[in-house]
Amino acid sequence: MHNVVCDQVKSLKVMHERGKDENESLVTTLRDLQSENFDKQKYGKLYYVVMLSRWQEAAVNKKYAMKLNECKELKGELLDASQLLENKERDHHRAEDEVQRTRELVLAHKQELQSCKNMFLTIQQGEEFNRVITELTDERARLEELYFKVRSDCVSALNMLDDARVKAEEKEGLL
């Protein structure tokens, strides 16, 4: 953008200098022609009109060039705005997709929560389960004690049996 503006300024300066030179040349030529004779005076007036028309043509060309540059700048701005709009639309579509996915996820969680509502126990049911668990735990402890006592008795009985066998073998060995 900066380069374009610099180029425009340079071209305007050149055109301005050219206009000044043409104007000075026209004025000088007119003075020379007007000072000589009547025919040359008419010729000078015609030349003056031609030079004015050329000067006006240069001014129109200058304005035309400025308008062309302005159109180029506006086209560039339009292109930038179009690209920005396209990016914003793409971002908008992404956001809409994300919102849709989030809605679906929330709906799935709501359905899962709804299906889990029947899984929770009432206070009475919880107390009943707690009582049953306590009873089963106590029964387990009683059965473990009984198991260890029976096992201990069994081991004692096996030891006594082994002792009795040893004594029986000793008595048979004596006989």
C-alpha cells in the first residue's frame, strides 16, 4: 500500500512539473506571437486555445489516472474484505459445529443421567442393605472363629491319632 502511494505521489509531482513547464512555454510563446503582428496575434490566440485544451486534457488524464488508482485501491480493499468475510464465515461454521457437538454431548449426558436415576437407593433401602451387610459380616466372623476352632481340634485329633499309632507300633514291636 505504501509503495502504491509513493508511486502515485511521484507521478503527480512529474505531472505537476510538466503542467508548469507547458504553461510557461505557452505564456512565453503567446508573448512572442502577440508582439509581432495581427496575423501572428490570431495565430497566437489559436495556439493559446490549443495549449489550454492540451493542459485541460492533461488535467483530465491526471484525474483519470487518480481515479484508476483509487479503483485499484478499492478493489484491493474489496478483496481484503471478501477474504476477511470468508474467514469469519468459516470461523462461524466451525463455532456452529462445535455448538452442535456440545448440544449432542449435553443431550447424551442428560439421557445417561435420566437412565441412572433409578439406580439410586432410598434411605430405607440403604439402611436395610447396611443391616444385611452388618449381619453377614458378623456371621462371617463367627464362622471364621468356628473354622479356626474346628481346624485346631482337627489338628489336635490328628496329632493324637499319630501318637496313638506310634504307641500301637511300639506295642506291636514289643510283642
